[in-house]
Amino acid sequence: MTSADGGGGRAADAGRPLLLGVRHHGPGSARAVRAALAAARPRTVLIEGPPEADALIPLAADAGMRPPVALLAHAVDEPGRSAFWPMAAFSPEWVALRWALEHGVPARFIDLPATHTLAGERAEAEQADGGDGLRGDPLAALAEVAGYDDVERWWEDVVEHRTSGDPFAPFAALEEAMGALRETYDGDRRDLVREAYMRGQVRLAQREFGPDGVAVVCGAWHVPALRRKAAVAADRALLKGLPKVKADLTWVPWTHRRLARAGGYGAGIDSPGWYAHLFDAPDRPVERWLTKVAVLLREEDRIVSPAHVIEAVRLAETLAAVRGRPLPGLGETTDAVRAVLCEGSDVPLALVRDRLVVGDVLGEVPAGAPAVPLRRDLDRSQRRLRLKPEAEDRELALDLRKETDAERSRLLHRLRLLHVAWGEPAASHGDTGTFRERWRLRWEPELSVRVAEAGVWGTTVLAAATAKAETDAVAARALAEVTALAERCLLAGLPDALPTVMRVLADRAALDTDVGHLAQALPALVRSLRYGDVRGTDTGALAEVAAGLAERIFVGLPAACASLDADAADEMRRHVDAVHGAVAMLGDGPRIRWRAVLRVLSGRDTVPGVVRGRAVRLLLDEGELDPAEAARLMGLALSPGTPPGDAAAWIEGFVGGGSGGGLLLVHDERLLGLVDGWLTSVPAEAFTDVLPLLRRTFSAYEPGARRTLGELIRRGKRTSAVETGTPGFAAGLDEGRADAVLPVVRLLLGLDGDRHRETVVGG
């Protein structure tokens, strides 16, 4: 073996283990490990990782295993307490595993067992090395000593761009450098405990395979500690009395994005996609990389030619020469891409970094990998419904009239109930019907932990979601939580959970006398009634509860609106909006009762101005109040006897809150004139008090509406637009202008084709 002073050959280190100190997820380290193992031919390979995963090592040779993957350990009694050991194709640990399996050499993990790791206060992957000082990033200290301000650039120059030479030399150099660093900082207690356990495993392997038949692949930081002779008794004393929990381990898919530091992984790298390219490229890595960039930019409809790629390669090589680097690195290629392929713009460069430098590669694990029953049921559902987990964001449009899409919807809603956020509902593009849904899907590695946690609720997704919904219903504190849960049960297709949820809902609704709580609960309940037609769910019990809630709101709302402060009044206005939208779906009877309630609110002086103004606006929109009456009520609210603050609140209720009030003022000049006249009459001393409220009201308008209103006011067209012939304003309908749009309407509705066919047949 190679000695620490850099001498070549195994003979120089006869009788000692081959210690290969690496940088986690470094392609140069991975290539060096492969070369060193091929030269040394050890009889066993020991790898930094949880020893409970030894039984999972053979799966690394399975055809269904495709990195990046991770070893997942979780506490059996508390699945949320978990740890990950990620590995990419360019990770030295993965390369060592594959080499051992391909050559029939036993491989073992030798880090501190997961039973102790998970029992500690920090339930996280031990490779996620954080902390302060040198231990936080020892390679950064080496880079600084070498005169580099960027550890990635230093590592590329001294390791990644090294292509030939003594296979043991880089490990000897790193061991010597780390030894010097550890003379200054020897690690924290966690390091000392881990290294004591690893030394014990190395001793056992040497007794079994011979003193020089052992190769160890571990983080470079640990090599000096493993090389140093330590008393067995001292190591055992460090390991005595460590806390333990029962742990299960398995392989799970991982992503390049989660390998990146930006993903929160402490031992991560800045550019996993770039490192994967360096590891996989057989030759000419710069030319191949810039070709990938060109393909990506062309797919995004940017003009990139072969000449651009040639010029970018030349520029990258020139930059490397000027900067004294052996080969162009990521910095040089990025500068070349920005200057040549992106024409100086950082916008397409951000796309290159996201898609290529980091990337969204998602690994795969074979079906035979251990998993909780819930995960196996989820895998079966994903295959049956053709919903493949992917690391990239993608939108999924569902038509609930199709059985497959309906089942996909139910699966995604059930997973959301279990807090497995694989999909999130997305805004529909013009689809307002209840039979269409749009989802944004993205599979993150952490979801494997969420699935393991959800396994306590059942062995199938349906059973687990049902049990979780029943438990959540009983534990819910607010009535709105129960009604929202009832809606989610209908969306998820959980008929067995509905009886429990409905019983809790009926009990809470009967006991809750707060009108605000009832108003919060009603919208979700009414929305649930719409799902009966599309999803085939019996919503009779929900309809009874919804009708009862609505009636109690009608009775209690006027009294609940009295004597409210500004914040409570604004919240009550939002409740009125929510109830109005819900009542519209309850039928004619409740709608008539609701309009009567709005009339009471609009004319009662004890009701805050923001609520009165909104009641008048809702009645106007419903056609229950003619414009002249609305103008009269506005005039009363804005009369000189009304305090400016109350008048401003009335205006906010009437034309604010994103209710299309801007267009209303544009097209009804009587109302605009009243607002303008009131505003110009506000005393100077009161104007600063009402200004924030008015700014909030008018800032919510669309830019076009604000611009039109400003133009009308600037020209003085407050009450005389009809008389002066301002376009778009008249006492009656302009039939000529209205007829002008009919051809377009007929074309949109497809009526012109019908008329043409009728003409042909009649002729």
C-alpha cells in the first residue's frame, strides 16, 4: 500500500489497511477509488455508512437500481426520525460498492449504526456534515492554504482534472493534509464516537481478511483518526452507553437537486449535474458539455448554431489558460456560455444552471427493496394508474368523467390527507367546471419518509387515509376544520370516513354559536355538495347540515355585525363574501332569505361601513337593487354628516376587495361622481386618516381600470360624460355598436357553420 509520504506501491504499507479518503460525491475521487481498488485488489471493502444496511448491498447490482439513490434509516416507532445516506453514480461510496459486487469481494458498511444515529438529538444523515470551524468544511481550509478562494475550483484543479499517474498518490496527499488539519482541530465528540466504531470494524476485518487485505473508503476527514493507533479499551469506553432505537433501512430514490447544497444537504455539492457529466464523459468533456447546453437552448427556441459551440469551446480553453488552470472548469464553461451562447444574458444562463448544472435526475430502486406495506401499495397504484414519480415539476390535467383520471384524483387527494405532498392542486386555465382538475406534481426524496410515517395509519393508501381522516375529525378544534375535512373526504373518495366526519360536524355545528365560525365553515360544505354529480357521492347528509348552517347564519349575522372595530369589520366583510358565494349554490329558497339579510345589513346604521357597502354592492350585482337606489344609498353614506373614516370604509366595501369595483366606477358615472365629490370635500385634517384605506381600495384595481378612472377624472368627466358624448357612455344602448360584435360571437359559438348548412339545404 502507499505510505502517507507519497511512496508508490502496496509493499510500502504492508500490514496496514488501504485508507482511501474521499470527498463525498466527487467524480475525481470516484475515479481514483476505482483505480486504487483495481490496483490494490483488496479482499474486502469497508465503506462509510450504517452497518445495518449490509443486507441491502446486493441490491446495488440489481438492474432496477439506478442512482442517485439513498439509504434511508428510520426509527420503527417514530418514522419521522430518519436519516439519509445519498449516493450518486459519481459518489466514491457507490463506485466502491459496485466494484466489490462486480469482483465478488465482500463489502461492508462501518459507520456508527443507525440505531445510535437515530437515537441522538440530530436525526439526520451523518454525511450531512455541518458545524463551525475546520470541521464545517476542511477542504475549504485546504483551498485557502493553496491560494484559492473557491473550494470547488481548487478541488477541480487538484482532483477532478487529474487523469493519470499513481492511483494511490491523491489519497496519500489528502491524508497528509488532513493530518495537519486535525492537529489543529481533532473533531467533536460525534466524530470521535464514529471513528472509534470504525476503528473497531477495521480491526475485525483485518483479523478476518488479513492485515493488508482491507480497503476503507471514507471521508478524507476521518483518515488520520483511522490511521492513528488507539487502545481498544479507549474506543469501547467512547461507545459505552450510547442511546439506541429500533431502526429499519431501505434504498429510496434520490435526486441531483437534493445533492446540491441549495437543497439543504450539508455535504452537498454546488453542481451535481456538472459532476455527473465529468464522470460519464469518455473524452472531450468541455465539448460534450457545451453541446448539451446548445441542445437545451435550442429546445427553448434560442438561436444556437454549431459555430456558437465551437467559439464557446475556444473561449473556455482560452480562459483556462489565462487563469492558469489545467483544463476549463465549470467557471470557464459558464463564462463561455454566458458570453457566446446566451449573448451576455443571465436569463437563459439561469435555465442552464437549473436544468444542467444542478439537474432533476431522479433515481430508481428495484421492486425487491424493503418497504413498508403502504409504500408497496402506493407503488402498485402508481404503476396501475401510470403515474410515474418524477423529480421535475409537471402539470397533470384530469377529466373526472374518465375513470382513470378520477382514480388518479382520488389517489392524490388521499396522499394529501396523509401529508404526502406529491401533488398540489393548480389553478385551472379557464376550466371552471367540477369535472376538471389540474395538479402540479413533483416527487421529492423526503416523501419516502412521509410515506413511512403514514404507514402507522394503514397498509393501503385507502385504509390509511380513512383512518387519518377519522382521527383528524375527532381532534379538530374549529368547525371550519371539520367542514374542510368533509370536503377533502369527498374529493379523496373516503365513504367509510364520512360517517365519523359527519357526526363530528353535526355535533360541532350544533354547539358553535359564533357566526364567524359558521360563515367560515359553510363554503367548504357547500363546495362538497357539487361533487355528488361528478364523483357519484351521496351528499344528502351534507345538504341537511349546510342548510342548517346557512339558516343560523341568516338569523345571527345582523346582530353579529354590530359594534365591530375596524379589523373585525374587515374580517366580517370577508365572511359576507364567502357566505354569498356559498348561498348561490344552495337553491332559490336560501338565496331569497340571504337577499333579505343583505337588505337589513345595507340599511342598518350599527353595521360597520365596510359591511354595509359590501351588502349594497352584492344586492346591486344580483339585480335586487337598481342603480338609482344604489346611488341614493351611496349618497347617504358619503353625506357631510358621516365621519370621513366611516365613509371611506363604506367605499372600500362597495368598490374594493377585488370585486370589480374599478369597472363599476368606469361604467357608472353617477357612482364615480359621488365618490369624486366626496373625496374633494374631505377636510384636510381628515384626509391623511382616510388615505391609507383609499390607497388599499384603489390599488387593488386592474391597471387598465385605474388608468381609465384617472383619465375620466383628469378630463372632468364626472357627471357629464353622457351629455358631452364621451365614447362608451350614453343614456341607452347603442344598437349599432352592439350589432358589430355579433359576427364574432356567432363564429365563436359555431353558429355560422349551421347557418351555412341551412342555406345549402334550403337552396
